[in-house]
Amino acid sequence: MSVAEKDINQAFVSLSKAYAGNLGDPYPLYKKLRDQSPIYDGDLVADFGVPSLAAGRDGKRKVFCLLGNEVVTKALMDPELYSTEVWREAFGGVLGDPVLLYMKGPEHKFSRNMLAQILSPAAIKDMVDKHFKPTIEGMVKSFVANGKAELMSAFILDFPIRVIYELFGLPSKDPAAYEQFSTRALIMVLGGLIDPRKPEEAQERIANAFQANKQIYDQIIEIVQTRRASGDFSGYDMISQLLRYEHEGKTLDDDAITQFLLPNLAAAGETTSRGFANVLALLLERPALLEQVRNDRSLVKTAINETMRFEGSVSVLPRIVTRDLEIDGVKVPAGSGVNILVGAANRDPAAHENPEEFSLQKRTKQALSFGFGPHMCMGMPLAKVEMEIALNTILDLLPNIRFDPAGNYEGIKGIQFRSPPTLNVEWDV
Ligand code: HEM
């Protein structure tokens, strides 16, 4: 592990601890509370000792939690009542502007349409064959001979950043440029989220995150300028597509292209890393299911979908309510914070049969781990395809993969975000 890799891994483990709080498994409590009411008058995230984004930067906003599948789905469908502005506050401006998550109305629709065109199925397919598959396979091949690895630092934290780097269309044959980009990306993403209980540490992290954002901005805009000058922008990578983009006779300038790319970097990294870590962890915990998936690769997609229901990486979505409302007899005043517990809603028996079971049977209802409604994740198809490639590659190249008994597997942890902090595995060489 290089020094930079080690630092980043330590930062990730410490952030994972901050997300984990003092309770490893929140589901029994979710079940107990959800059986009583779909809404909880209080902030479970803060109760668990985890920084709560809905409570605001000083942690003082009154917060309610939604746990039932129906109320959660309704809330996600109504961003006018359940405002996503809280994300702007949570990231403290680190992601720049514009950011889809806290855009509204026609401007939001326009940007979503633009991103949907750029992340079209044809574009993703082209990028998968030409770039993502060879990259992910190359990453895993580089440590196959070792027979063991801590997979979070050796592979899982990095591969979604590599994928997005190539998706943007940044120079893939320049390892130093990539190294700089990935280090800055992690500083930017991990630094944006703050812990109100540690103001000094938060200040330093935010300052580093702003600096990393500026450095990535400079790195990207230089490439955009060079590409525009060369006239070579025929591919499916995002920079090429944004350079070609035209709407009602208008095109995008270099700054607009760069600003459009940056938030996707934050959206695509940690979410996918933690999501994939959960897929692998749940299968490693269940060797019979792992064997089943290894022998029948049509189950790879099912395992990923079921993981996103059973243990999605993004487990809580914060909102602020814009008018007074009442749910199940509980009065929620305008201006309150709401933590939408998608992790709890995904285990609601009213929506899913045997919700507490991780099963490779196909389920009929989609989980809410990628959100729902107007702000539903735009990167879901990309994230799923990346996770499929990563799982198939690991099953192909790491025979008989299993937990390393010396690795102290801690299980999947966290409230706001969930994943194992580390994943020590071994395989036959
Ligand atoms: C497993 C991986 C991922 C998970 C679990 C995930 C989850 C989510 C969730 C829950 C939201 C909605 C947030 C809210 O309503 O408050 C969201 C939004 C978004 N995601 Fe993802 N995401 C993942 C990967 C990606 C990737 C790879 C991209 C790549 C571009 C991406 C791009 C976006 C964007 C642009 C939005 C904002 C959409 C909007 O506000 O209109 N995500 N994601």
C-alpha cells in the first residue's frame, strides 16, 4: 500500500467509525419502531451518536424520522414539501454549483434530461466494453498473486473513482494524473461531510475539501480546453458529449462543462464503493449463496439488487419540511428536519415478503436505496453495471475467495452510510 493509499484508507476507516456510531445493527430497533408507527418523533441518527445531516451544521434542528415504506415513498416523491436544500447545507458548498440534488423545478428537469442523454444505455455499453471492464480486470489482476488482501484499500475504494475518471474522458494513460485525481476526489468527498461534535476537525476537513475541489476543477478544465482546441470530441465519454451538447442553438462553455462534471464525482464514489463492499460482504457471510452465484452468473444482478434492498450503502436521506404537516397523529412543524430511513423502509413487510431475509429469489418491488421520485439516482444503471463487472471479475480471478480468519471482520456498520470498514479476504493461488 502506498503512503497516500494508507492515509486515505485510514481516513475512510475513521469516517466509517463516525457513521457507525454506537450501534452495529439498527434493524431490530427499526422494526420495533416501525411496528408502532411509520414516523418517529426524534432523531435516531443522532441517538446512535452519528452526525445527523437533517439536524443541521450545529446539530440543533428538531428532527423526525420516517420508517414506513409508504410514507418514505410519498416523501421522496414530493421535494416541494420535503426539500432537498438540506444537502446544500450538508456539503457546505464543497461540491460547487449547480448540483442536481438541490436544484428545483424546470432547471432541475433540464439538467436531469441532459445527464440522462449523456448516461444513455448506448454510452454506458460503449464505455463498459472499451474502458470499464479492462480497467477493473487490470486492477484485480495486479494483486491476484498475493493470495490475500484488504479489499477496501486494494480495490473497492478506488474502482468507482477510476470508472468515473474514464467516464469523464480524462487521460487514462497518465498514471500520475490519475493518482492526483483520485487522492483529491477522496479528500473532496470524505471532507464534505461534517461531524458537528468535532468543529476543529470539520473545519480542517472542509478546507482540504475545498482545496481538493479547486485542484480537480483546474485539472478537468485544462483537459476540456485542450479537447475543445483539438476538435477531437467524438467519443461517448462525458467531456466529449458535453462538448457536442446543443440545446435550442446553445452550447456549453468550458466552465459549465467542468461544473457539471464535479458533483457526479462525489455522487459516484463512496456510494458505489460501500454498495459493492456490502454485496461482497453479504455473500462472504453466506458461502452457500456465494457458491450459487459463482456457478450461475445470472444471479449476479439479483445479488446486487437484493443487497441494495437489504443493506443499501445510502441508508438515510435528509430533508427539511417546508410546511406544517401531520403523519400518523405526529405534528411536524415547518422547518423541521426529517431523516428518511430508506434502510428501514426497505425492510417493511408491507412492501417486501420476508424482509429480514437476504434472498436470491427475485423480488417484485424495487428498493429505495437509490432514492425515488424527482431526485432518484441518475447513476443507478452505471453503478449496477460497475458492481456487476467487479463481482464477476472477483469471482473469476480470486478462486475460493473467503474471509481471512486473521482479518477481524467487523460486519456491515453505519447509519447514514453502511458498509464494512475493512474487508480482509484470502483466496487460492
Ligand atoms: C451504489 C451506488 C449509488 C447509490 C446507492 C446512490 C444513491 C443515490 C441516492 C439515494 C440518491 C438520491 C438522494 C436524495 O434523494 O436525497 C442519488 C442521487 C443521485 N445520484 Fe446516485 N447513487 C449511486 C451511484 C451513483 C453514480 C455512479 C452516479 C454517477 C453519475 C450517481 C449520480 C447521482 C446523481 C446525479 C444524483 C442526483 C439526482 C437528482 O437530484 O436529480 N449516483 N443517488
